[in-house]
Amino acid sequence: MLAVMACVATLMAASDPPVQVAHDVWVGPVPAAPTQVQQLKDAGIRTVISVDALPSPAMASFDVRRVHIPIGYDTVPTADLDALIVAWRDCAKPLYIHCHHGKHRAPAAAAALLRRLGRLDPQAGEAVLTRCGTSRSYPGLYRVVRTTTPISLAAFSALTVPLHAHQQAGTMAEAMANLDRVWKKVKATSQSHWQPPKTHPDAAPAADCAAVTEHLRHMRTMPYSEQPSWEKKLDQAIDAATRLEAAVQQQDHAMATAIVVWMDSSCTHCHAVFRDGIESPPSFVANPPWQQPALPVEGQDWEAPFVTYE
């Protein structure tokens, strides 16, 4: 757990500060550190909306209204956009909308909200995403901002959506499918020396690795197995994914590639046990690459005695 927190701290230190996208709407990363919470207090934030899989535990010490509206990387669903409108209408402002890194889902949610309120045109909405660094590898986020239309006054007044401080996001099957899609992109990118491969020209290494971490964090909140080893394996995967993010951000491609190989083998082993019901699979004994005494130079194959399953 300490290793995970150290990696998270490294990533959070590199996070951009909150961005004010309207006089009453801010966006940014999950406020995990006291300095980040203080920034929100200094900005006069009155309501914090998490579109992340998890609300921020750091907000427990912050006397604000907390709303949880988890969304994915593909779009802002109509029901969630309605909830955002109700939150804007009924909650004290300014609002702070955050996802995990503050670059993709939160800016898209904020821009779609302002588009639905008739306060931004499509070009201005897309400019919000560009300003916040939203990756083009998530075309659905750009699409929803581009295509959302203003709500009528009658519909705005009639909306009734319950707001929750914490709610479950999706099912384990959905989470696994979403993780599998982005993991395939990460693997292909690592095999192309961290350049967008021909099979995935829309790949964005940093954004895709961040999405892997987010999908795993999401899965950690979902009941799936009563075996303690399931939670342990998932915690190890979150640790590895967080380290992968840091390695990609630091352009340590040798380490990043080694982590991808290790994670892929670890996931295969986990699938054998928890998905396929293999009672006595061969042991997964390889140490993670950040515990290896040395790493190969970039361009060399990285091999280890990993367990694989067809």
C-alpha cells in the first residue's frame, strides 16, 4: 500500500492545478493532498462533483456538498448529464468537477454541462477540452461536447434526478470489458516502442495507461470474490498500473515495457484462477520489474519465467 501511495504522490505532483472553465465551474484532478484541498477552499468551492469511479476520501474534511456521478471514457450519458444539470441547478456554487487526473472525463463533463445550459457553442466547448489536455484518443468525449444541445427552460425546471454522495458504477463484466479494450492498446503501443501502432493509430500512451489504472481502481470497489487473494491481486495490479503511468510520463520506456509484460502475465494467471476456475495453476513466481536488479536497454527483448495460459 505504501508503494501505491508513493506512486500516486508522484503522479499527483505532476497533475495540473484546477482550471476555471466558467465563473461558477472548475475542473481538475481528484483532490488527494491537503494542498489540493486548500486550493479548492481558496477558490471558494461549495460543491464537489466526482465523475471518477470513486469519490475523493480527502473531501471528508472539507465542508462542501459532495456528489458522485461516475462516467466512462466513451461519452457523458444523457442520464448523467441530467444529473450534472440538477447538481448545477440545486447545489451551491462554484462547482468543482473532478475525475482521477483532471484531464479527460472532468473537462468533458463540465463542457457538456455548459453546452447543455446553452453557455458554450461547440467550438468553445471543444476549446475547454483542448485547454485541459483531453486526449484525442477518447473521441466520444469530444463528440458529446460537440453534439450536445441546449436544454429548454421547461425541461430544465422539470428535471428530477436524485443526487448521491457515492454510487456504484457498472458491473464487473462491463469493467473487465472496458479494461480489456484499453489494455490491448497499451500492449500494442509497448510493442511499437511506445509510438501509436498501425492497429491503434488513436493510441495515446499516457492517457491509455491512466485509463488502465482507473479501470482497475473501479474494479476494486466492486464485490466479486470472497477470497482475500482476489483483493491482493487487484491491489498488486493497481500498484503496477500506477508505476506504469509514472514510467510512461517519465519516458522510461524500458521500465514501462517491462511492467506491461509483467502485468500481462499476472493478469493471465489471475484469469486462470478467478475466471477459469483452475484450482492448482502453476505458481506465478516472477518478481515485478521494479524489483529486478537490472533492466535491458530499450529495443532489447525483456524475458522472465512468466506463467502463460492459452
